[in-house]
Amino acid sequence: MKNPARLLGPWMLTALVVGNMIGSGVFVLPAALAPYGAASLLGWGFTMAGALLLALVHAWLSQRVANHGGAYAYARLAFGDVVGFVAAWSYWTCVWTANAAIAVAFAGSLGAIWPAATATPLRSTLCALAVLWFCTAVNATGVREAGRMQVVTTTLKVIPLLVFGLLALGLVHVNAYRPFNPSGQSLLSVTTATASLTLWAFLGLEAATVPTGVVRDPQRTVPRATVAGMLIAGIATMLACTVVIGMLPASVLQSSAAPMAEAATQAWGHAAGWAIGLVATVSCLGALNGWVLLQGQTPYAAAQDGLFPAAFRRIDARGTPWFGLLLSSVLASVLIVANGSKSLVALFTLAILLSTAATLLPYVLSVLAWWRIDATATPARKTVAALALAYSLWALIGTGAEALLWGTVLLLCGLPILLWQRRQQWLRPGARS
């Protein structure tokens, strides 16, 4: 029986959701949204609505399915081992590739406030590796310790983001939002384009559903943390990004590598810009800590059911699935080192491409699983689930052909493991009787 004192409570779990959602993207997203001006609010609204629908479905699933593992547990219960393996493999791949991207983003953020740390590609690589293994060490001490760090880092980034957004409201230039749609594209095209970009700010909304085996009172805590965390992170991110667009000229905004820091510098001086750079660094650290926590939990859940190799079931005295934790960090390290000669931006883009390809499929499978698991749902819940399914399918298709191709390649890489595990099950005594 697990020691309740070692489990994640509601504050830690909410911090996990918020911390995983708010990473590096919020600090650079205004530059990507700049060509669309105030029309980007349409994309924000569309994405926030879709994310809320997905959060509600995940919250309902966590109330009905006690197994930990998130999308993996839901897909396996609804559709069997093969689909469950696909969900687990996709999500696990998403996590460790995303961790490589976040570690690289941390190096970039640190370089903005301490240029010597990333003055050469070698230093940038070493910086990314150092923060990855620091977070791995923290998580190896136990989920409770990782949870404490998540509460601290989430507080240190959410409060400054909200303060920045509220203070900056008084400095927004109304003319910066005119014309409403400077891109010249149709509003439908703008909404689709900006919704795809803003989706990055909402990935991680499902984080609370993954480690439910180490959560206190999960059937109450997980649903609340999922919805509350999504709303807190979504509102803070949307507010901060939107005011930045209204503070800087579009020409400056589109070419800025750190638009939020640049806006703070112009408004309040270099010290404010440096402070925003520090918040961005802490933000990346917190996001990496939260995602590292998850990288051992999904394969651990799948290994308990015999779908991942037995090594992933290994836990230490603190209950940490150390094999999956360490192997995931090794794989992320290989991705960082293999591309160490590239610029931080190129490496970040590669890792994000790999991660995106594996992120949305578990969302689709989770919503489909809900339809089979909750057969007695009310019409209102069925409507929400139908809209969540439509949104997640749209988002999956909207990732583009290249991302879908990478997703297929990553799934095929997991096929030999699935076949091997099925063969091992079939060879066990009594399996063929």
C-alpha cells in the first residue's frame, strides 16, 4: 500500500498541469501570431474552447477509470491491448522527444540572460543536457519531491505572467490591433492558422490523468486539477501573448526572438526585460520537471499489463519507475547530442516536430474510448464529447503531412516491441491451453 504522505495532492497535481502547459512557447508565441494581429484572438478562442472540451472528457474518464497511465489506460480498456499499446507508445515518444525540445529551449532562455552559457554549440548542448539530468535526478528522489518543485516553479512563472499581462494592459496601443486582420486572408483561414499555433500552449492538459497511481484520492483530485489547471494556464498565456501584440510594432514583433522580453524592456527598461528572460528560464525548468515526471509513468503502466518490457516495471524504494525514467532521459540526450551541431532553433524545431506527431493521437483515442466506456452518459456530455472528437481530429489533420509521416514512422518503430511482448505472452506456460 502506498504511503499517503508520498502521494501527489491537489495543489501539486494542478501545478503539474499548469507547469506542463506553460513552457517556452508563451514567450515566443507572440512573434508567430504577429502577422494576424487582433484576429489571432479568434484562434485563441477556438483553441481554448477545444482544450476545455478535451479537459472535460479527460476529467470524466479519470472518474470512471481507476488505472493510471492516462490515454493508455482509457484506450486499452475500451479497445484492447493493441490500441492501448499504440496510445502508450505514442504518448511516451511524445514525452521524451518533447523533453529534448524543452531542455534546448531552457538553454536558449538561459543564454538570453547569461550569454556565456550558450556562446558555442557545445556549451548549448551541455547546458541542455545538464538541466535534463538535473530534473531526472529530482524525479528519481520521488514524485513528492518532484511535486514540490513543480509547485515552486509554477508559482514563479504564473504570477509574473499574470502581473505582466495586467500591468501591460495599460500600455497597449489600440492602433496596434488595426486593421483587425492585417494578413489579408479570410477569417476562416486566419482562425485555422492561429488555432494551430496556439494549440502549443494547451498541450499538457491531460498531464494529471497519467500518474493517478501516485495521486491522493485520484477520482476527486484528477478531474479538478485537469480543468482548473487548463483554465489557469490558458488564461495566463492568452492574456500575456495578446498584450505583447498590442505593445510592439508588427515589424519589430515578427523579427523578435524574445518578444515578451523586448516588450518589457521597451516599457520598463532593461531590468524588466532581464526579469522576463529569467521567468522564461524558470518556466522551461518547471515544464521540463513536470514532463520528466510523466516519462516514467506511462511505460510503467503499460509494463504492468505486459505490453512494455518488464524492465519498465522496476521501481525503487521510493516507488519511482527508475528504468523508464532513466531510459527516457538517455533517449532525449541522444536526440540533443545527435543534433548538437545545429542551432538551438533548428534543434528545437526538430524535437517539436517529433513530439507533435505523437501528441494528438492519444487525444483522439481518449475521446473515442470515452464513447465506449461511458455508454450511459447524458446528452449534454455526449455533445461535449462529440465536439471534443471533432476538434481533436481537426487538430491531428491540421498538423500537416510531414508531422503525420513522422507519427507513422514512430509508431512503426514500436511495432517490433509489441510483437515481441505478444510472443512472450504466447510462450508463457498455459498461454496456449
